[in-house]
Amino acid sequence: MATPDTPKPPRKKPKAAPAAKPAEPREKASLHPRNRHQGHYDFPRLIKSSPELGQFVIINPYGKESIDFANPAAVRAFNRALLKAYYGIAHWDIPADYLCPPIPGRADYVHFLADLLAEHNEGAIPRGAAIKALDVGTGANCIYPLIGHREYGWHFVGSDIDKVALASATTIVKANALGKAISLRQQTDRKHILVGLLQADERFDLSLCNPPFHASADAALRGSQRKWRALGKADPKRKLPVLNFGGQAAELWCEGGEARFVSQLISESAQVPNQVLWFSTLVSKASNLPLIEAALKKAGALERHVVEMSQGQKQSRFVAWTFQDGAQRAKWRAERWVTERS
């Protein structure tokens, strides 16, 4: 028995448990079934079609090949490789500091819109040049027209207020010989979205929009910083881009933010109710849905849908609405659509 003067045997230091490998997140597990970007990215395939990507490939903490999403040049090279390998877009680039979109998520929006059209067409997706789509705010990247045309043969008009963005999009269209399928135009009145944009005799089967999400440049910056922290990239020793994936003011923020922009889009859509069959817009914040619902009701939309989407850990959605009743929609389809069972 030990006495107070008896030295106690030294305690054995417990062995440190082996460092646990971080749990690998699900990658794009909830993408649309027709989305080409299921599972892990096939980097050997991407590098084979776009050798420049090789210099940007890294091994992430999960032991998988990836790229450094904090490097704008890497993100642009990655997008070029995806567009070339999966959509046959041989030439694609954007000016520095313009929005470089996450392609899988953009493709999801297009595929779910195709489903919306099919849902009201006995399950058949309308395809080909007869289907006209309006991309509101097409940006320098022109991503929705590129994907929509390659996947379904749809023809697009892309609009923007930014001359530099339109010049970039025009270069992409011309470089890929897509001038017959994609046309571009400027909205010269910065106070409007649709008003003054459409010609009186134009008809579009659907419209898309990726609205500016934030209410100010400061809010856009804070949002970017939150994303970096969530990605585990907020390294104080490292210089990171001010805005992840780039973006000009008109692409990222406007006075009143997303809620005001979408409300104005809905209001202006009511002024051209018979020129677009299905209007739609992305909505980043679920908290804005009640206000958007109220705006749609006030505008007189006859049918509206909220379509939820999920890309890995990211949740998103779009809202679609129409001012045409069932008989009008049936007449529209009969006169315009060529369908293919899917």
C-alpha cells in the first residue's frame, strides 16, 4: 500500500488515436438524372481533351483529384475542360473578374426546365430549333444557351446590360459556330429587365434567369467569405480572390437584392404575358419565396411551380410561372412544339 512518501509510478501516456481521414462528402449525389456530371469528375478524360487542365490538378484532403477552387485560372480551365469534354464546346473563355459558373448546377436548371415542359406535354420533352428560350442576364459565360442547345437543340436569345459581358458571349458563340442557334442583345435601359427588350412578334417557350442575389457589394463580399470558410479555405496566410468564382456588380448584387429583382421580373413579365409560355428564375434564398408568391398572385399568374434542386451540400430552387390557361397552352404546343419521348 502506498504511503504519502511513496513515489507514485509514472502514468503511461495514452497512445494517440490515428488521425481520422475526413469523411468524404457526397459529390453531386442529387443532380438531375440526365445531368452529365454525376459522381466524381473524370480528370484523366478531362485532361485528355484539355491538357492545360493538368497543371491545376491537386489531391484534396479526401485523397481525390480536384482543382484549387481559390485559383480563378484553375476554375476557368476546369470549366473549359468540362464544356469541351461533355458538350463539345471547343472554345470558351471569359474576361478576368467575371462570373465563372458552376456548370453542374447550371445544367440542372436546364434539365428541370425540360421536365417542366414535358410535364405539360404528356411526358415528352420538346426539342429542336422550334423551342425558343430567353436567357435574362446571360453574362460573359453564356452558359445556359450553350448547355440548353447542346442538350435539347433549343435556340436561345441571351440578354444583358453589360457590353463587355455581351462581347465575351458573342466571341464564344462565334468561335463555336453557334450563331444560328444563339443570338445576343443588350438591354439598354438599366431600370428594366424585360420591358423594351422583346420585339412585338417574338415568342419564347421559356425564360431563364440567374438574378443578382445580394443587396450590396458588401453583402456579396460577406457571402463570398462565408463560402470560403465553409470550404475550409479561409487561410489567413494565403491571398484569396475577393469574390469566389468572380462576378461583376450587376451579376452579384442590385439595390434591394434578389427579392426586389425577382419581384420586378414578375411585374414586367405580366406586361408581356403572351410572349413567353413559362417564365422562370433561380431563387437562392428560401426566405424570399413568400414574397415571390405574393408577387405572382398580384401579377395574375395562372399557374406557378417551385422546383427544388440539390447539388451536394448546396440547396437551390427555381420558380416558374405562366399567364396562359390550359387551352392557350395546348394551342401553343400544337402550333410550335416538336416532341421526343424521354
